[in-house]
Amino acid sequence: MPESIPTDSVGLVTPQVYKFDEPLTLRSGKVLPGYELLVETYGELNSSKSNAILICHALSGDHHAAGYHSESDSKPGWWDSCIGPGKAIDTNLFHVVCLNNLGGCAGSTGPTSINPETNKYYGPDFPVVTVRDWVKSQLRLMDRMEIPEWAAVIGGSLGGMQVLRWAISYPERLRHAICIAAAPKLSAQNIAFNEVARHSITSDRNFHEGRYLEKDTYPKQGLMLARMVGHITYLSDNAMRAKFGKSVSDFEQSSSENFGRDLRSGKLSFGFNVDFQVESYLHYQGERFSENFDANTYLLMTKALDYFDPTVDFEGDLSKAFINSDCKFLLMSFSTDWRFPPERSREIVNDLLKAGREVSYLEVEADQGHDAFLLPIPRYVKALSSYLQRVHDEGNSDAS
Amino acid sequence: MKVIVMRPDQKIIQQWIEPDSKVLDLGCGDGSLLHYLRTTKNVHGIGLEIDGQKIQRGLEKGINVIEQNLDEGLSNFQSNSFDTVLLAQTLQALSRPDHLVDEMLRIGKKGIVTFPNFGNWKSRLYLSSRGRMPVSKFMPHSWYNTPNIHFCTVKDFDALCHEKNIKVLARTVVDLEHQGSWYMRAWPNLLGEIAIYHISKESD
């Protein structure tokens, strides 16, 4: 628990449920008869309704992007470093909206919800949702909230893909698209890692074809393994060397000294136990994740990633997808991100240029790999802050 | 309305840029020119820059800026996708200035190039009297650590334009205070310290 809630925090927040009765036809052709979205907002919507920002979450994120749910929370929301009064996404200037996406497990309708047709958990029967479906549901939320257009839609990784989909499908409903550490579509290597994660879940003996909740259990080992593999892809080699290297703070020293090979108990076990700190860390991360995340949601989220390809309607040409995307773009990538490396962001930038779009792009030096997009890297946060000042200034000049 | 202070060379450049046009600024620095053009002429600009701190200052000015190394080429830009492509005080720092000038006129209908004129009498005097590469306030680096690896003179650039069938629409030389005068116009290669060229493809 924080000693007291910091002054630059949005403070205590309470999520709100938005219920939708209108059926949602999904990309797969299946229809979700009705659904609920769990939403948090920070900062006030101005009278001209021109200062709303949508935050799109990534694979394991949710609606709780900033602030605390109660005084006893040990940690704030997942992007608290960037959202708050005076922060990069300044809640003194903007009305920030973040929701748990459909198929999630943090409160919006998903596999852990009750299927009204069977009165049982949806489990594996929850339909596969795509980035396009999420954005469609976000559009309905926007209409419900009576927000005419977003000042900006912002997201990193899978969240960045939602940003791209917004710019392609509903360009008239946003002024700026801010896409961080994303890719125009997954590579074979990306899909391969996702498949390892999925296979580890589905082959867990407690998976029960996805109906584990009905049996009051869950595929803990599979989910752990999925997260451990995923976690490795979020970090860089350098980040791991620094994190697990001789507990010295000087990064270069640690990387040259022992390559991050800190031992857990000071000596090798000559057995198949956990010897190195990195092993123990992965076990801990996996275990903690498995207790807080639903396995079916993990399967859905990785499929949404795999299926994302905005070029399918445009003969494989991403630049054609952006032909009507009148919004302005900011893209950022991180030097050691090997999951969605800078070249992938440059592909998007180049297709935006080809489509004649206004775009800014930064390649930020950072040792933290893909995870960097969630961390307060000074250059990155400063750039985001300056760009959003522009978004704010332009919004005001339009309104006057 | 904010008062915008402009560098004198930018004053000369801006008069060649049409209102509402599209401008690509290669090596845009802190983005002050693009900011000026957007504010006064509603120009749609994109700047390319490699220096992180300058990129940040550009973002603070609200301009579009892309982190890109000019030496890696401009193949990501479409032909004829901009009205004007600018290259201010960067030509001499490129590994192949000639290739970049070609690219400028592929991407833009017109180009504007400014560079320090190595043919200036001060450089000539320094080299001829001391026998060493000129170092001055104007060119503050030593030969071994200078980013300026391809100095040229007004005559050299004229020759390059001639070889490449590039049309020189206008040529101005100014001193370091960016003031022009009749004697500089008379002896540009001897007296001009900064050369400013407005160029286009011959066919235009």
C-alpha cells in the first residue's frame, strides 16, 4: 500500500459498467447478443467534448490504467507513470477513457462471464474476438458516452494495433493516433511464440477443453509457462543481464561481469532445481500471473494478435488502408524491442508517408526491450507529453 | 498571436515556398522553419532529423518530425509527393551529397539547398597563408572530427547542377549575418559565406 496517494495520481477511482443490448456482429460472423464493458475515466470532459482520449490496453492490460481502487492497493493502474495530473497524459487537460476489452477477464464480458444461453461460464464458447471487433465495441462506448471524436487514441503493442484500426476504420472519429511499440502485423516468429503459449495452456491437464471453471480449477502450470515464455519476449538480453547481474546498479559493469547469471543461493545445486535468479524470477512472474489472469482470455488475446492484419481488405497494401486516415500520427519504438522491433514501426511510418499522412516518429534508445512502452523512459515520456500538448493546443484552436 | 523570430536565411527560403504547399525539411533541426511556415503559410510540413534533442524541440513546436538518417537514403518517400524539399546547411555533412540532391528532386517538385561556401575568401586565405584546413567560428571543427565531410564551393555546386541538368531557379549568397550585397552578387564564390539555391528538374 502506498504511504499516501501521491499528488500526481488521479487518486481513488471506481470503474463503471456500460451495458449494451444491441447485438455485435463479430468479424468471424458470430454474433454476441449483448455484452458489458468495464470502463474507467480520469479527468473532466470539457464543454465542447473535444478533450477525450481513449487508451487501448495490450495483451494482459485492462481498464485500470491509473490511480488506485482502494487505499489498500499496493500498486496503481498499469500506466500510472503516464496518466495523471501534470503527467504526459495530463488529466488536467484531458478526459481519459480506458476499458477492459471484450473477451477480457477484468470485468468486461468474456470467457469468465456467464453465458445467458446456458447459464454457465462462457469458457471456450466465448467467440474469438479481433482487434476490429474491439474497436467496434469501443466506438459504441464512445457513442454512449456522447463523445463526438477522440482528441487522441493511444496504445502500445496490441493497444497500438487498435489505434491503427481506429485510424483505418473510423478516421473521422479521432484527431490523433498514437501508436507505440506496435507492428503492422505479426511475423512468423511472433505467431510461433504465441502458439507455444497457447499449447502450454491447452495441454495442461487442468484445462478440460477450456471448461475448467465448471470444474472449479484452472490450468495453472500452462498459464505459468505461457507467461514465462511471453515475459522473456518482452525483455531484452541487456535488460535481463542488468536485472539479474550481481545486484550492481551500473549497467555496463553488470553486463560485463556475469551476464546476469546471479545465483539464487550462492552455489550451484547440481540438480534440476532453480539455480539462477532469472529462473526464480520467471517462476514468480508466471505464478503471480496465473493467479490473476484467465487462460481462455489469454488464448483469445493471442489469437487477436495473430489475426491482426489491416491489409486484408486492401490487397495486402497497408498504405491503401490509410488512404482516408485524415488523423495525424505519432509512432514510437524502442531500440532493444525484439518482439516488435523499430523496423516494424518504420514499416507503418513508411506506409503512412506513402498514403500522404502527417506523421511523427521516434526511435527511443532503451535497454528494457518491448516492456519499455510501459516504463517511464525519459525521452519517450517527454516526447509523448510534448505531442499531447500539441493535441491539446490544436483542440483548443479548433474550438475557438 | 505569437511573434516568431526567424533566422535571416529562413527569410530568404520562405519567400520561395507557396502557401498551403507540402514541404519536406531534410535535417529540420529544432523545426523552427517548419513551424514558421505552418503558422504563416499553412504549409503541411514533415521534418527529418537524427538528433534526439532537436526532435524533442520540434515536437514541442508542434511540427511533424521523423527520426531518420539522411545517409540511409530517402527511398521511403514517394516521387513527387512534396512541393518543396529543403536541405539547409546539411549538404556538406552527407556521405553522398550528389545522390541526395537527386533524391530531393525526385521527391519534390522543387528543392532548396543551402550550404557554407568553402570558396569564400576567408577559407582561401586561411589555407593559402597557413597551409592548414580552415578553422574558424564559421567552421569550428578540426579536419579529423568535423561532421562536414564534403565541403564545396559555389562554383562546385554550379558544376554539379550543370552535370545533372538541374535548373537553378535562383541563387543567393549571404554572409554569416545572412546579409546580401551588390558585391556578393558580383563575386559570389569569393565573398559569399552561405549559398542558397532554389532548384528544379530541367524539364520543369
